[in-house]
Amino acid sequence: MEVLILAAIALFVLSRLYVALGRDDGPPDGRSRGAPLATEPSAVPNEERAAEDRPIFSSGGIPGLEDIHEVDPSFEPRGFLTGARSAYEMIVEAFADGDRKTLQPLLDDDVYAAWNQAITDREESGEEPMRLLRLKKAEIESGELSGRTARVSVRYESDLGDGERTRTAKEIWIFKRDVDSADPNWLLDDVEPAS
């Protein structure tokens, strides 16, 4: 439950980082970059340039990601995973802090309802929240396109602690996004235990 909240927050932060940092505005001193070392961009037809800019999806790769890229050319697995790592950290921290305002826009409605109740239960019991100590692993496990909704599953492994005890959390977080939406943010749609 805590992991879902943290994942949603991390996703939000990553999407914001991607929007802010994902653009390449050239060298920091404002100079022009000049021509590339190989072929001038104008000499390469648009179709070939589009193919060169496309992420490489191998047949033995992660299922479903190419389907998502077909309908949403901005989807790129490495960038998504960077955002998913940040989302995880943000969501887990917001859940630990009981920060419902940060969590709500990052989570699907049913996930938010469950996590909100978990925060309430924890506050009433006086239990110390488990905080993220270290994110050890984040890997895209699969992707799928169902109608116009893209879903990507990310396997996380992290160390959590409350100051007295620590535990390793292994979970799969499923993020979703309407590919027709102008909003680039992904929502945390589900959390499942991972072996």
C-alpha cells in the first residue's frame, strides 16, 4: 500500500522532470551546435529521421512497449523508467508523511481510496510509517495497450524502515495513461506483490 502511494508520487515527479529536463535547448552558453558530424539533417528524408529517432524494440524485449509507442510516439522506455523511479520515491515518501494532497493526483481513484484509508488507520493506531531507505531495483516488466489506455508494469525492490526495523519490499506497480490525453502524467493503477 505504501509502495503504491510512493510510486504515484515518483511518477508525478518524473513526468515533471521529463517535461522540464527532457528538452535539449542546445549548449548552455547559447552557441549554435553546428552541423552533425555525419549527414546534415536536411539531407535525410523525414521518414528516415523518424525511424532513426524511434526507440529500439527487439523481438525478445519487453512485451507491449512497442504497441504503446505506436500510438504514443513520445513513449520511450528509458525515459519512462527514470520517471517511474522518481514516482516511486515520491509516492512512498508522501505515503509515509500522510501527504494526501501530493498522493491524490498521482493515484487512480480506487488506489487513492485504499491508501487514504491506510493512512487514517496508521494515524489512529499511532504506528510509525515505513520510510524508503533505498530503492534497489526498478525494471519494466511488461506493457499493454487496451483500447486507448496504456499500462506499464514496473517491478520494484526497496528497503523500507521505521527506525527500529527494516524490511525488503518487492512489488509490481502498474501505471496507466490515456494515450489520447494531453496530460503526460501516468497514474498508479494497481500494486501487486512480487516474488
